[in-house]
Amino acid sequence: MSRNLRWKLLLIIFITAVALIYLVPSVVGKIPGLLGRILPQDKIHLGLDLQGGMHLVLEVEAQKAVESYMERIKGDLKDDLKRKRIYAPIIERINGDQLSLEVLGEKEKFDEFIEDNYPVLIEIAAEDRGKYHKVILGIEKKQADFLKRYAVDQALETIRNRVDQFGVAEPDISPQGSDRILIQLPGIKDPQRALRLIGRTALLEFKLVDDEHSLQEALKGRVPEGDIILYQRRENQETGRVSKVPFLLKEKTLMTGEVLKDARVQFGDLNEPYVTLELDPRGAKMFDRITGQNVKKRLAIILDNNVYSAPEIRERISGGRAQITGIFSLDEARDLVIVLRAGALPAPVKILENRSVGPSLGKDLIDKGVKSIIIGGILVVLFMVTYYKISGAIADLALILNLILIMGALAGLRATLTLPGIAGIILTIGMAVDANVLIFERIREELRLGKTPRAAIDGGYSKAFLTIMDANVTTLIAAVVLFQFGTGPVKGFAVTLSIGIVASLFTALFVSRIVFEVILAKRKLKRVSI
Amino acid sequence: MEFVKPGTKIDFLGIRSFAFGLSGLVIAAGIVSIILHGGLNYGIDFAGGTLVQVKFLEPTQVETIKENLASIGLDRSLVQRFGEKGENEYLIRVEKSVSDLEDLSGQIEGTLQEAYGKSGVEIRRTEMVGPKVGKDLRKKGILAIVYALIGILIYITWRFEFIFAVGAVIALAHDVIITVGAFSIANKEFTLPIVAAILTIIGYSLNDTIVVYDRIRENRRKARREPFAKIMNSSINETLSRTILTSLTTLIVVVILFIFGGGVIHDFAFALMVGVLVGTYSSIFVASPIILTWQQRK
């Protein structure tokens, strides 16, 4: 055997060994001791469709963040204008993010005031209507864009916190495009609960109950100026029936969950869970002032527009502690604590896509996939041996090596194996023999022309080489496009197909050739078994 | 063993008018089917909606499931058996996709648990795709196929000649249209994995076509004086053995996949089966003959 050939043989053995080493964790599991620490530890990473889990795409309704910002400005503006004695009795939010005002008196004074104090507001339209000026104010585009971007960043961070506290192994939470968030939670058992936890806005608000006006009148449609009606949702634990209790509240929000320092689950006398809130120093001061000013009034605690409780303020509370009672289960109380700790989403989110796969289904799919690979593989192997005899066996050897390389590469590159990915491997089996078929047909042609075995094999490989390259490169183009445009499972397919193509180029053009060379070097062949 | 004896000389180009007619007929059948069905039968990936795969402990009927779903107003949803009969698995598909937290799959789960007992049903998979995402994915799917074709066009023009690239792309379009048509005729759902299957078919069929083109290029260098049609015909004949063999090995695995792969993979394998057959046909009867027809017209 020539030195050159020996080196090539060593290279093949080396590459095979590396692939096998990478496969050890996936096949045998973790190896204890020193050896386990030296060897690679990554198993083949299974996609959500195979191991079970949840795939979510959320859209942050960033425009809503701009709208709530304008809502806050509206409140501030009302107070400030009053203080400056600029009379604008009617201020309304229109078209989502614009303010409509009716300004009495000098317009110049108003303009000057806005320019000095609210630089983010711009005048969109103004009209002199005799008694008053009708003014429409909008928000500067730069500021709006900033608010939107901030809302998405903040939502990402908040959701990350919530998922971390919920306890999911290897979650993947990443932004997608300008306003979307992709969340992958492998192995999650209760997708419904996770969804409620991730998707809820969790805006905690404290508002006063309006006891001066009649709730009955308000329910008939005569809601007093500056008031709103919100409901308390009560679920009967036994029948599961939901009832709604209305509350007439002052619209102004006195405090929000922003000032929260911590939240905890506690248990009451009847072992019913409730949630205690600990406020930060600023919040404690605010809460102290609010409770001090409103003794004997009722303070409603509202989460996402649902009134949890509305206890009467008996005395000023200065410790910076509050609690949310209300009928909920332990799981609900725990989830509530998680969302309160992680903070509110700056804008509501919409679920664009939700795919969850149970763990048992994934196992089924893997079993079926592996079964298909084995049956398909055996049939192809048998076919090749029948059709091409010993040469067919050489192609089979290359094919088996091909499978080992694909699996090893998947583990080594930490690529994700998905269900279409398994299909990709099976397809590769079919196509991998193609390269060998091309070569063998060429060799047969050469033999028919009366060439010696040595010349026929050389001729076959060199003539088939370009064809094989051209054919595989074009398939690779399709695979790369697939990877670029595909999502999740389809990407997995592109990955295995690409790895498969590269591996089959190596095994068909290089490995099977070397095997022929070795045979040719060992003995003088009179005829080729092909 | 030899399937195709050496020296086989079938006049593939001579029957090209017949082949074009046949292709035209099959393509027309597919298009008519798509029109009659009112467009493609998009799965929830592209149409949006909610899909729940449920496994029942005891055998049950589609009708019973529908009756139970009636209580939450979903009696008009599509319920179908999934996988083999003994597996008691069903797919429930609802057109609606609900983007708020009161999600549909949760309601379906609750209703079925009430009817069959908590351990009597297992929710194995739920998928909800909003209409916006569906539209996005549809666009992406079409773009993927178009970009793949453009990439291939450029590569073949570089390696061969522009006219060959045109022939290859026509053959590929032929394969894609027929496969999509077959999906419509079989009334199967068009989903994301099917787009992957179609791209694979593009890659595969191209593989076949390139092998033939490669041989034409080689034979043309050897015998410059021979008429183009004769070179083409002998090239197709010379590569015929390989074309059939590769199709056969690929078909073996795809059929195995079709039989043993289970529910989700089933349709994927169906697309590949059609694609491999059509792809093989087109690389013999379409890709090269169309070049000849093109050149003779000029």
C-alpha cells in the first residue's frame, strides 16, 4: 500500500472516530468519571416537535404603549393647565394617540405653555371656533418610535423574567422582526398555564371606589364624569360558574405595580392563599399618603381591569405593605406572584402562533422515524448488493458511514433534529447511493469498452466527479434557501439535508474510492464485481 | 444485474409531442381540480386556525366528538381520524384562531375531559396560527420556491448554457405544478412541511436533469458534427440505467416513510412519492426535449 493511500485511510478512520465520539452521549447517555468529562457531552438536540414543548409567537401591541402614554399625558396636562389658569375644560383622547382640546382664551398662551412644558407634543390641527379654539395634539414620531421600541424590549425582558421564575429548562426567548417575540419552552407540562402566565399584561392598579354616586344609575348608562365601571370576576369553585360583580370606580389611578418591591404567597386562617405586596420606599410613601387622605373610603386593587378586592381603608398604612385577597387557587396565587414580581408588560401582547406538542407524541414520532430509517436503510442496502455485488457492498459501507457522519455532525454542530429532519435523513439514504450509482454505471461503461479494472475504476470516478458535484451543488442551493426561509421544523429538514449532501459527497467520492484502491493495491484484479 | 441493457436506443425525442401532450393534460387536471376546490386546501399553517390532536383511551366516533363540541359552539369544526384505526386518535380543526388568552384549545380540552373523563383524553398536540402569520408563511413559502428556482437558474447558466437553465427550470416548474395538483386531486392539506417536500423535489429532479445535461455536454464535445437531436437521444439512453436506479432507491425509502412514518409524515411522503416519479419523468421527457423544440423553432 502506498504511503499516500495509508494517510487517506487514516483520515477516514479519524473522521469516523470523531463522529462516533460525538454520538456517544446520545446513544449511551452520560459517562461517569474522567472519561465523561473529556468526551463531548451534548446529546443530539431534539426539536420541540420531537421532545414535546411549546412554541409561541407573540406580537407586542406597541401602539397601545403609545396610547397609554398619551392617556397619562392627558391627566398631567389637565392638572397643569388648571394650575396655569389656561382654561381647557374638555380634553379627550381621540384616534388612539391624539388629544383633542377646547381651549378658551388666548391661544398664544396655550401654545407657549405646550412648547415649554410638553416638547413631545405637536399640533396637528387648530381651528378658531369663535368661543374657543379646537386643538388637536399628537405625539412626535421620534418619541412614539422610542416608546414602541421600548415596549418591545421591556416585554421581552419581562417575559424572560416570568419564564425564569416559572422554572423551564433551556427556554429560548428571542425577538423576531420589529414587534414579535418567539418563545420556545421545551418539555413544558401544562401549556395552558404557561400561556396565561406569559401572555397576561399584569397591570396592577389601585383606584378609589366612588361611593358618592349610585352604582345602579351608572349601570343604567349614566356614568358620572371621571368614573368608570369595572368588574370583579368570581368563580364558584364547585360549579365552576362565573359571576361578575360591578364596581363604580374613580378613573384616576392612584398607584400602579411599578412601585412593587416583592410579592409573596401567604395563607390565611382557613388556609386560603392570598398575596402580600411589599412596596419600595417611593411606593410606601405614596401608599402612606393615599391611605392617609382616604380613610373610610374603599380602595380597589385591580389587575388587568379585573377588580380583585376593594377593602375599606380603616387607617393610614405606613409600612409599605398591602395584600391582595380574593378567591383563588394555590396555583393562581403562585402565578400571580410570578407576574407581579416580573412586572407588568408595557403593552398587551397578542398570540400569533401557538404550537404545543405533548411528550408522548414526540416519542411516538421518533420511534416511527427510526423504524423507517432502519427498514428503508436495510432495503436499499440489500438492493445495492443484489444489483452491484461487491461494489454494492462498498457503496453500502459508504452509506452506513454516511449515516454515522450525519448523526455525529448533528450532535457536534448542536443542530436541532426535528421530525422533517428525520425525513431528511431518510431521503439522504436514498440520494446518497445516487453518487455511487453514477460512478458504478460509468465504471460499467468503461469496462464494456474493454478497459482494465484499474483504468475502468479511475475513469469511472473521474468522469462521474463533475456530474456528482453539479448535481449536489444544485440540491444544496435548494437546501440553503429552505434554511433561510423556513421556520422551526422546516429548518431542521434543511439542516439534515445539507449535512447529508456534504457527507454523501465525502463518502461516495472519497471513502468508496479508497476502498477500491485498497482492494486494487492488495491483489491484482482480473475483473471487477460490479 | 442490469435493468437497462447496454446499447438501448429508445427514441425519447421522437415521442416528445406525445409527452408534452400528456404533461399538459396532467397539469390541466391539477389546475381544474384546484379551481373546482376553490383554491388549495390550505392547512392551518397557511390559512390560520386552531388544530388539536387528541388521543382517546376508549374507541369513539367522529359524530360523538362533534356532539360534545356542540356545547361550546364548535360542532361545525372539522373532526377526522388520524393515523391507524386502533390508535383512537383524532384531529379537531377549527377555522377560528383566537389571539387572546381565552384560548380555544383549552376550551376543547375542558369540554372533552368533561365528556370522556379526565384520564380518558390526552391532548397530544395543539397548534394555533393567527391569520397574520398564515399570510406571512404563505408569502415566505412562495418566495422560498421562487428564490430556489432563481439560484438554480444562475448556477446552471454558469455551468452549462442559458438555454439549458431554461429547460431545467421549466422541468422543475412542471414537477412543482403537478405535485401541487396531485395534492389538490387527493384533497390533501397543503402545509408547511409540504413546501419543504416541494423544495426537496426541486433539488431531486434537478439532480436527475443535471446528470442528463452533463452527458449531453460531454457527448457534444466528442462528436460536434452529429445532429443535436441524436446527441440528446443517446445521452438520455446512456444515463437511463442510472436514472431508473436512483429513482428506485429513493422511491424505496419514500414508500417506507409513507407506510411507517405515521400521521404527520404521511402527506410529506406522499408529496415526495409523486415528486420523485414526476421528477424522473420530466428529466427524461421534458428537460431535454424542450430545449430541442425551442431551438428548432428559432
